[in-house]
Amino acid sequence: MSLEQRPTTAIVLSLVGGSLMMLSAAMMYVMVMYAFFPYNSMGMMMGGYMSMMSNMGIPYGFISGLFLVGLVSGILVIIGAMMLRIRPEEHFAWGTIILVFSTISFLGMGGFWVGAILGIVGGAFALSWKPQQKQKRGEN
Amino acid sequence: MTAGQKFPIYAALVLVVGLITIAAVVAFSFAPFFSTTRSVKSIEQAKNLAEQYLSRLNQDFRVKEIMEFSNHFYVMVQEKSTGINAFELLVDRSTGAVFYEPGPSMMWNTKYGHMKWRNNSTVSMPISAQNASEYAQKWLEQNGIAAKVEEAEIFYGYYTMDVSRDTRIFGMLSVNGFSGVVWYHSWHGEFVQMVEYL
């Protein structure tokens, strides 16, 4: 299958969007661990998920929930983009997945919003993509 | 559904599993049903929570003082070995969450806060406690707050002092021991009561 027979734009946009979602989730994690807890943050990390979040001063797991939503969405958008490359004929399914999880990622900062928007555009491109028909030799 | 709109079983599985995962994360994170939050009603409860928190950090800490405010409980933590005030914590009333006080304790503390990179964990500061009190009093006057600063508590890198009006505490502020900058603790709410443990 040639490059033209893959939804390249959708793949690239979704990969960048998914990567940004994971990056923003990682940044949120760093912020939680080091900015909010300047002292002995590693110790708290060892305390586990609920223990760590109990130190936030906001409802348990609120920030980690946002972080995890961003992380899971990013992973699924990247999986969608990779599957789109491997199986472009299933562009409707993987485009839907990219679109759904890019939208959900808004809950978890959505790759600084830009990632979510790129994912949504990538998903839309994947849905609307049509494979080019191979022209037979000698055909006008 | 056309040939281009195939939705294979494994894609459907990815979609369903992803949605369930996110729904579970949201449920665990936001829904009170899943959380182990507990409301804190007394200073003793706040002290127990603060001590549990401190025991996870270091055995050299003890609770020196707790002040109950309408928004949360304020906890002053002291180093057992040196008797120096270490840092300040807050205990959330509705969740029981114990956390490092955002503000001077986090930003100015030269031993336990962001300023620890200076490697200058000393309480000998260019600005004395006396000067800090004068700066604080001047700040109150400049901001039209008819109140008086109480005795300065020395922390690593800064001072914290109560602010009283008609002998009743009504607020708190901190003064940076290096720059003299005053930071009013505007987040506490109304003072209720306090207990000192030393």
C-alpha cells in the first residue's frame, strides 16, 4: 500500500494530538508531585494513589483523575493513529475512537487543549478519508 | 455501514474498554461515594490527621500549634530536635486532607519549601524578628487594617505572626526574612479558636 493510500494527515494530527495529551498528563503529574509538595514528595508518592491525593487539600483523586483521563485518552488516541496506519481500511472505526477520546481528553487538560483539537481534527479527517482508486495501466 | 465504515470487533473492544476505564477513573476521582473523605470537626481530629501526615514524612516533627479557621485548620509544625518551626500545614475541613500550606511556607521556606535549593537552611536572616514585626505593622497600616501584629514565629527563611484586633486574633501574615516582603494569609477565613501544644 502506498503512502497516498493511508490517511496520512489524520495519522500525523492524531499522533501529535495524542502525544500532547500524554505530555500534558505527565506535566500535571510533575506539578502535583513537585510544585504542591516541595518537601519529601517522593515519600508521598510511595504512599500510593489515594494517600498521595489525600494531600491535595481538594477532593481525593481530583488532580490524579484529571491526570489519568489525559493519560488514558492520549494512549488510546495514539493507538487509534497507529491502527489507522496499519489498517487504513478501518478508518471509520479508528477515526471514531480518535474523535471520542480526543473529546474526552478535554477533561484532563486535553494536551494543553491543542492536543485535543488536533485529535478531533485528525479523527474527522480519518472518518472522511476515502482511499484513492489505483489507476490501471493504460487507463486515461 | 459501507465497506469503508467497518467497525471490527477489536476496535469496538478498544472503544468500550477505553470508555469503561475513563468512567471508572472519573467515578473514583470525583464521586464522593468512592472517596474516603471525612469531615473534620474538632482541633483534636485535625491534630491526629496532621500527626499521621507528619509520621509519614519524618520522626523529627511535632505539632506545635493548631488554629481553627472557618475555611480549615492551620497547623504549625516544629522540629523536635532543634525547636525551630519547620513549616505550616492546612487540614481541610470537609475532606480531612492534610497539605502543605500554599504561600510563604511553600514559597519562602529555605529548608522545606521551594527555596531549599539555596542550601541556606538557617533562621539567621538579614531581617530580624523585630524588623519583621515593624514591616508587618506598617503593611497593615498602609492597607487600612486597624490591627496589631503579635509575636513573630521564626521559620526557615521567613516569619509568621498573628494579627489581632481588640485582643482577638483575626488574621495572620508572613514576612520574608531576606526581602522584608509581607504576605497576608488571606485564605484562612474567620478565626475560631487555637490550641498550643508546647
